[in-house]
Amino acid sequence: MSTFGLERVLSPRTVALVGGSSRPSSLGLAVLMNLKACGFSGRIAVVNPNYAAIDGEIAYPDLKSLPFVPDLLAITTPAAAIPELISDAAALGVAGAVILTAGLGHGAGSLAETVARTARMRGMRLIGPNCLGVMVPRAKLNASFAAHQPADGRLALISQSGAVAAAMIEWAAERRLGFSGIVSIGDQLDVDVADLLDYFAQDDHTNAILLYIEAVKDARKFMSAARAAARLKPLIVVKAGRMAQGAKAAATHTGALAGSDAVYDAAFRRAGMLRVYDLRELFDCAELLGRGFVPRSNRLSILTNGGGLGILAIDRLVELGGRPASLSAETIAALDRVLPQGWSRANPVDISGDADAARYVSALDALLEDTNSDAVLVMNVETAVAPTEEIAEAVARCVRDRRTTKSDGAALVLASWDGVDARTAATFEDARVPHFPTEDDAVRAFMYLVRYREASIALAATPPSIASTFAPETAEAQRVIAKALSEGRGWLDPVEIVALFKAYDIPIVPTVAARDADDAADKAAPFLAQGIAVAVKVFSRDISHKSDVGGVVLGARTRERVADAARAVLSRARGLRPDAVLQGVTIQPMIERRSARELLLGIADDPTFGPVIVFGRGGTAVEVINDKALALPPLDMNLARDLVGRTRVSRLLAAYRDVSAVPVEAVPLTLVKLAQMAADIPEVAELDINPLLADETGVLALDARVVIRKPARLFAGRTPFAVRPYPSQWEGELALRDGSRVVVRPLRPEDEQMVESFFRRVTAEDLRLRFFQAMKNFSHTFIARLTQLDYARAIAFAALDPGTGAMVGAVQLYSDSLYENAEYAILLQSDLKGKGFGWALMQLLIHYARSEGLKRLSGEVLAENTTMLNMCRELGFTAAAEPTDHRVVNVVLDLSLPAVDALGTDILIRASAIKAA
């Protein structure tokens, strides 16, 4: 249900505690004490039939006896009582409940199922069960049994573990950091991680979101929420269970390599989340993000009174991918004037062990003026000749003063004080200077922020288009798959694999099938005549790994050798696999590429996130070498390049010594094609190409395996992608009233330049009517929001001139988090109005919205835009003035209503013929 009702749950006006108790150390008493101690300004009631009063609060026998209907229930009663309790609460109109009780069970027939079904029927939200509770300091709400009250701040924490949430509260108290909200979600009976990501992403009081995750229940919902939230603010995640690989006997190398934690890692990367690996790192990131610091780049200056520690910090920085800032000539000159002769004259800036407070401040001022540096790490080792507390106070004062007097007041300064005591820590806290116990902690925290910035940039990057160079023959590929499935097979044979790869333009070595030894000699003859040796391989749909049964003979150069090889592999296969049906052998030309690199590409299936693309080092020792990276499809060229770049073998793709480079786009483009295959054909359950040869001539698959099966699980009847792929089924044409046609297709991320050019051809007045303000500049960030769509929540159709391909109009739809109500927007090239163009696009959008199961389509229209208002009324929208702004009219279409007239029906039929949704 996403954010529905969460405002009343997380910022309630009234709270009732059900299960309150006066018994010491009881859950009910702990929650009551916290509710009262946090200063909650609304009404609080206690429900327990066994008491007349608890801690001065009247105790009511049941919910019906309460003098008010609470927004939120905090429930600590035994599990058996909760189903009836939720039923009563839902009937009264209670907005939500946080269930701290454990033991409701799981699955069909459990108490949890009964509770969830009852709440869902009435739209009541549930947090938990089996959780620490909910804390929202700004709302003075603490419906939890945490030991301490969290302070108000700008960090949101979403945790599947109550213990982790409690630890974060304790840590934050020491660092004087606060929270905009802390939600322990427990068993996620209703409210889950995605719901809370949606909520806190839109919360003006939240600067960053911290997550502790053990498992994701709904991958598509989670990815949609995370991708949307990460575009607005930092998301930092700790995932437990990294070593629980969930190993299984996989039919392909790809399946064996795609461990569950690696898939989570790929999902976090795709969403733009910053992953850390333990609570200490989560705390360190929170230390910086809680203070609103994000560096411009990865260049760090280090100021220290201990040269050895400075060198260690530089080592760690470089190891993690950062860069030591290069001191400018001006900075060196400034440091020469304030530092004793013999200072390091390089980064790290070693100001020697006798440095006092004045020397520290003078050096820090000089480094903060250097534009070559993105942050400064100030380090101190206590000595007998310089008071460390005095130095800390001077550094803190310098940073505080600079924030108020300099235009770059947000310049990032970090501190690492050896043997820091409470007084020194308080000094840095007061000045909002992030401080760390070691140089390693400080550098690592800095680099995590760098990674966050890089992820933010990557999220908004515009990928290059490959539409003109890649057009798969999807129908032919589907025919191959359907035939194999109709025969009850779970594998494609080598000849079928060649046909499948040809349909997706993936180069593969020619393969021909032969029945027996004599037929093999005949089929090999054309290759032998060209002086090309052949490989003879056993052909059996029951044998996945041919080498395991001695089913491969290489380098046959004569007819006689080919025939002997065929007899040999068939004989060995019969002996070792008497159960296997042998179709014969396959003949393949031997490919000799002296400088070729052996790569592995594949598709694996993850039980949580669905299809996963795997890339890495290939060959027979692929599992041993274990040089791989994973990504969630679909892929564009940017994502594919990143996938390749995360492996060690990627370095071998460049030129070295006398070996020429692999064409830079050859491997990434093959990965994009593979990902498109996964999107088009969900019946491909597992696939690997091993090896894929790559050299200066391009790529060539030598061997491949493809596992097929009818998809057991689909998302809303579509491919089981955690990230919904480009909806190519909505490409086609629309007919206009004057008989002309326009090409329509969903917008793609690579359409940024096309959209910008379109905006330039729209009049300033039409832009004002569309965006409700004058529009003169169209930044990359602005257009990226329009083109880089999460198709699980939004769609934008571009209308293209069939002759020139230029964009001439667009219509957009953005749904709410429930995927029930959607807002639309439309914009046409100004000189094309009056041809029924807008009408056709709106009909297409309505058709799409209905096919998606949306319930309502709405929009905001300026009252002066009478053309749009008239069209909306003709299409069946109702119109009402916006109560708070008389300039705006709200229009709403009930999508359960039929098409409005014959013309609309005709256009809908044409639209539905676009490859059928």
C-alpha cells in the first residue's frame, strides 16, 4: 500500500497503548514510559482490562471504551489476542498500528495472515510485528521500548532489526546526531522498506536515509522506491547475511557464480544506494551525512603532525580509489610563510610533532583556500610539547568561523585525533566537525561519500543510443524457444542456440549437426576443404557439460579423423551416460585467435530479483578464478560499461605489448543484447557463453548453454525483472483526425537531446501553460527527470514525425505509490495544434492507464488553458477548481468508464494494435 495512511501513523495526533502494564521490566510499561517521556502533545490512552490505571493513566477495558478514536495503536498484548484487536481497531477507523509483539507466525493459516487480511480490507496500516517500534522525534513520538530517547535531526533510519535500531540511537546520542524518524519494521506484515523509502524520500525533514536490511520481499517495489529516493537524497544500506551464499547445484556456470549477496550488491548499485558492510561504517557515513557534507570530488588533503600517520592515510585513500590533492603553487607558497623550514612541501602536509594550535590553523586556512582539494583531513598525535585539546579547539573554531565568513562555507573538514577524550569529542561536536578514532575510519568515510556522489551522477547519466544498430528478431527467437518447450525440453540444443544468438546478433561459431560418423565427415568437408580443423562434440539434449563425458575432440583435420572422433565421443557418452538420448554429434570449425581473451557472459535467475546478467573471466577455471560482476537488467551502454569495468579481466581488453585492444564497445554491446534477450524471452531461465572470445576483430561465442522453462513467476503478467524493462510493445503509430499518422513510442533515457530540441520548437506560452512558469533553460537534470523513467511507475510517450523522426509531442503519466491514481501531462509542438493530435495522444495514454489497471487519471490545468479543459471534458474528465489556488483546475477521469465516443473507440483500437499491451 506504500505511503497510504503513513502520515497519520508516523505523525499521529492521538495514540493508544494496548497491553500497557505496571509490571516492572514489561514491554507494556517500557512503551508507556517512552510515550510519556518524549513529550507527546496529543492524547494518550491505555487499554488493559486488568487495571484501573497504570502510572497515573486511566486504563480502559477495550478499544470501544476509549473516549476518542486513536490514529495509532501501540500493541504489546499476547499474539493470540491481536487478530480480534485489529478487527475492532479497523472497524473503529484507526489509521494504523505498530505491533511490538512477536510470535504471530508466518504463512497460510497463521495469526499474521489473519491480521494482515483484516487490516488490508479496511486500509489500516501495520508496522511489525516483532519490532522495536516507531520513533519520530519531531512529532515527539516514541512508541517503542528503546532504552533512550533519540534526538531530533535529519537522518531517517529504517531497520529490519530492533537491536540495530537501538544501537544506532545509542551511537547517535554520543555524537549529538538526531533522527527525523526511526522505524523498526520487524516481520513487515504490511509496511515494508519500500513504503518507508517512499515516505522519507518526500519528507522535507530528512536529509539522508539509513537502512539495515536482511531480505527484500517485493523486488520490483523495492527497486522502484529505492531508485526514486536515491535521486533525491543519499541512501546508505547495510545488508546482513553476506556470507549466506545460498549455494545450489546450478546447471550453468552463470547460475553457480550468481550468489545471493552478489545479486543484492548489484541491486543496490543499480538503485544508486551506497552499500557499507558493517555498523561502524554505517555510523561513519551517518557522521558525515547527518551534517550535510558531500565532497565535490575524490581529492583529499591531509594535515598532520605525524608523518607516518599521514602516509598511512594516503595509502588507504589511494587503495580505496581516492586521490591525494595536488597542492597548488599558491598553497605551497602560503604554507612556506607559516610553516618551519623543512616541512614536507607535499600532501600529506606534515607540520612536525611540535606544531601548536596557531601552526595548525595557519596551515588549515591555506589548504582550505586550495581549489585542487575537495576536503581536508586534520590529524593529531598527542605529544608532550603541544596541548592536543587546545589544538582541537583552534581547529574547530577555524572551521566554525569559515562557515560564517567564507562563500565556501560548506567546505568539508574531517578530524582524526589520536586518543580523543570526551572533552575533545565535544569540541568537534559543537563545531559540527566529523571526527573519527583513526585515519582509516576517516578516509573510508570520505570515500563512501565520494561513492555516493559518483552514484548520483551515474543515476542521471544519459546513455548512448543503440536503436539504429541493434534490432533483434524477437519473433524468430520466440519460435525457437516455443518449439523446444512444446517438446518438453529444458535445454536448447547447439543448433537452436545458434539460431537464438543470430536473432539477437550475438556472433557465435557456426554449428552443424550430424547423425553419425559418416554424416559427421560429410558435414565437416566444407570446413576441411578450406584448411580449417573442426571440433567434434557429442550432441545430446540430456548432457549439459560435454567435457564431463569425454564428449569433445578438437583439431580434427581429415575426414577419417572426424569420423573416428565422432565414433569415440558417442562411445564414451554411451558408456558414461547410458540414460542419455544421443542425437549424434555437432561439427564446429576450430577458431584460432592468438590474442583472444576468454570471457564469460550469462543470464542467471535469482529467487528475489529475477534475471541477473553476469560478466567475468571465462575458461575452464571460471569458478576458481571467480573474477565476475553482476548487474540487474535491462542494461544500457553506460550500465554495461560499468559492469565490464568492475572486473579484473576488463584491464586485459585494452592493448598491451604486441596485443591489440578489443573494440571498446564490443563487449558492452553484447551484454546489452543479452539483457534485451532476457527482457523479451522470460523463458530463458539460465544462459552462459563460455568462452566468449574477444580480440581486435570483435567478439565470438565458442560455446553456450541455455536453460529454458515456462516462467513460474511474473510481475503483473510481464517479465520478472526487478527493474521493469523498456515497454517495446507500446511502439507503433497513431492515426490523427485528418488521416495523417505519427509514430509513437515510450521515451528512453538516451532521448535527452531529442527532448531538448523539441522544447526549443515549442512557444514560450505553451511551455508556460505546461510547466506553470516561464521556461528558458533546460538543464540535464531537468530533462533527465523526464526521460529516465521507472516504467513500473511512469510512462512518457513521444510522438515522432514519420518523415524526419523529430519529436513533435509528448504525453506523460506518473502514478502514485499505490499504482492506483496517476497524474498526466501533455505538450505538443505549437504549430501542430488543431489536427486532433492532442486528442489521439490522450486516448493512447488513457488506453495505457486502463491496461495497467490504474483507477484514476488526473491533472492540473491552468484555468486560462481553455483548449485543454475543453478536451478533458470531451474525454470524460470532471473538472473542479483547486480550492487553494483559483488559477488551477483539477481534472479527473474515472478509468472504469468506457471510451467516450466512436472516434475515441477507433483511436483506441488503433492504439491497442501497437503490438498489443
